[in-house]
Amino acid sequence: MLGVRALFGIGLLVTSRGGSVLTHTGACARIASNIYSKDLTHRQACTMADTIKYLGQEEAQHIDEELFDEYSFSVDQLMELAGLSCATAVSKGYPLQSLLKSPPRVLVICGPGNNGGDGLVCARHLKLFGYEPSVLYPKRPSKQLFQNLTTQCEKMDISFLTEMPEVQHKPQRFFFHLLGWDVENGCPDGIQPDMLISLTAPKKAANHFKGRYHFLGGRFVPPALEQKYQLNLPQYPGTDCVHQLN
Amino acid sequence: MFCSKEEAVAMETELLRDYGFGRQQLTEMLGHACATAITQVFPLASLEKRQPTVLVACGPDQNGCVGLACARHLRVFEYIPTVFIPKRSSDALHQDLRLQCERMDLPFLSYLPTEVQLINEAYNLVVDAVLGPETELASVGEPFTGVLQTLRGLKAPIASLDIPSGWDADESSSDGISPALLVSLMTPKRCALSFSGAHFLAGRFLPFDLQRKYELNLPKFSGTDAVVQL
């Protein structure tokens, strides 16, 4: 049985530095004078020469703070996009048609922090995508945000388990993102997931990841933030909110 | 599937009051979905101008909030959106979303030129998020009447969010804005019955029992798509 200590997640929030405000007055014919072309060529150059950056704990926290303080995002917003990314990654790695059991059951284990909140959002989107998620949420914070997310799941008929189910035979696909690992050093005797969804940018611990699928999610990083921290994010395909890294 | 103004309002109230959703969440999901629909109808590669410029006109109410979220996602999808807000909003969410666009370095127009030629030349597409189904049309005055007049005269294609601005949500319209793309939010409104352009549905978050309660009979979204073409 997984101990509760294994369920804490790292803060996924990524901060970003505020960019300058551009206000154009006058005729719009002057608009779009290569404001962004620098960004686009930068991104193209990055994917050719540089690899994606793996963040340390302090950097990840700074990025979080900037996203809220300087870019004025709210937790609700980013958590929704993060959870959607996670559900999308699951459906790419474990498409409905490929699952042997019917109905396609998924267990989503949620810890007490923001990582758990991502999990609740993810469970809701998984239900909309046609999976049958159940949630194990042993320690629920009192913050309104998490209570709302729980209500949303309950109203979608997602069952909340009271304890970890016994695993009798080959289990349904479980996936966790960085549960119980040290953000930078990983955890050699910890959970070894099959899929890792790195949110915003991968953390150094992901260097120790040995599973089959490593996805990047959380497609909301402002270009100025990406440049400031030299994240070297790859180009997401089309309008996808995930990108497969391996 | 096509619902009335009252039903749309009742549904949204239930989502917020009984289902625990927050306005910020719903607005974010809708904005993201609208941007996705726009990329399907107007893919980057299809745009004629040298730069993938888009003008996003956002009114002061919920429709404008969705427009602001949409503008931000269009930027993430590598379009170059410029935002035009005809009238400052007193809504806190609107103000936050506006700030997020500013922090993402999106340019803002301080006024909308009345010479439509300037707009046609500068932008590949105009996103109309000015007025939504909740608007009382009789009370619409300046600056919106001027904005609508300009939009009516455009050659550049228009993508309207939820309903074309200035249309009555329950009636068909003969002399209003004629968008190339309509993205209905959550469920199409009755006025969309007379719409003849590309029509998409956004809002893949409606709980199944709410859909059943209002007898929405929505089409199935495929895979992980955020929108479905109607």
C-alpha cells in the first residue's frame, strides 16, 4: 500500500517575469512590426541547437512566483490547463482502444498540494475523454479551490475511494507525476512510473526517469518567461497541449 | 440542441452554483477552445499576409473575457493577436485577463479606425468578442454601435464567439455582422439556426447530467478535441 508520504507533489506552478506593456495608438497599419519574429526565430534556433532545460527546485519556485505575481495568472487557470495536459498525455500514451479492460478504469491518486489539484482536474477531463477514473484523495486541504475541484468531480459521477484498492492482477495503467521523488535527485527506490508528465518544464529529477513516456505539458509559458530562464521549450505540435519528449 | 437565452443563463448559473465551477476556469477553457477552432478554420499556413496578425475585439462583459483568454491562446499558438477593448470593464476577471494579455506583450489598440481598409490590410482575421447573448440590445450605445458598424463593413473574415455581436440570441438576423466562423459556447443559441458559415461548438466540460437535464443532445467530441464542428 502506498504510504501517504509518497503522495506529496512538488509545486508545479511556474512563475514568469512580466514583459513590458506594448500599447499601440493610432492606425493599426503600424501594428505587428516584427514584435514577435524574434521569438519565433529564437524558438526555431533552440530546437535545432539546444536541449530543453531541466529545472532545479529553486528555479521552479521562482518561475511559479513570477507567473502569479508578474504575469497575473491565477491558480485556477493554470491548474485547469495543467490538468488538461495530463489527461491529454494519458490518452496519447494509453489510448482508449488500446486498453484491455472495459470499462477503461484509471485510478488517480491525489496528494494534498497543488499536484493533487492537477490530478483532480485531470480526472475530470479523463472522464470527458471516455475513461472511467476513480480518485483516491486521502488528505484534502480546506482551501476552497480544492473543495470546488472535488465537487466538480463528484458531480461528474467520479467515485472517490476511501482506501487504496487491492491489486490482484495486472493493474490498470497507473501513472504518477513525480510523487515522492526529490525534485532534483529523484528516488532510486521510489515509484517507477511508466509515464511522466512534466508541467511547464521538466525538473532535474526527470533525468532519473526510466519509463516509456515522458511528456511536457502546461502550454501557457509566456515567451518572455521562457527566454528569461532559457527553458528552450520545444515546439508543441499544432494546438496540442502536450509534447512527447522521448 | 439550440437553446434560448434564458436556458443558457440558467445553465451557466447551475454550473457555477451547483457544480462548483469557477468563472475563471470556464472562461479559460472556452478561450482555449475558441482559439483551437480558429486554428482549424484559419490555419497559420493559410493566412495571406506576411505576418499571422489577428485583431481580437473584446467587449466589457463575459463575451469579452472569453475573447481575452482566446487572444492569449492564439499567441501561444503562434498567431500575432492585437487586442481592442472599446470600453474599460469594471469586472475583476476582465481586468485580470486584460493584464495577462498585456504581460504577454500583446499589443493593444487605443481606438478602432473607421476606415475599414486599414483593418483589412493589417489583419488576416478579426475575432468578434464584443457582445454576447446576455446583452440587452436595446441598451447598446456608443462605442459599440460604431464598432459594430465598422465590423459590418469589413472584408477581412470575422470569427464571432458565442453569437455574432449585435444579433439577438433568440432570433435570426438579416442585417447584422456576417461572420465566416461562429464558435458557440457550451451550446448553440437559437439565432445560430440561421447561420450559414463554419460553425463550431466549444465547451467540452458540460457534465453529462446537465446535458440530459436541458436535453442538449450535443454531438460527440472526438478524441481529446476541445471543439466539434456542427
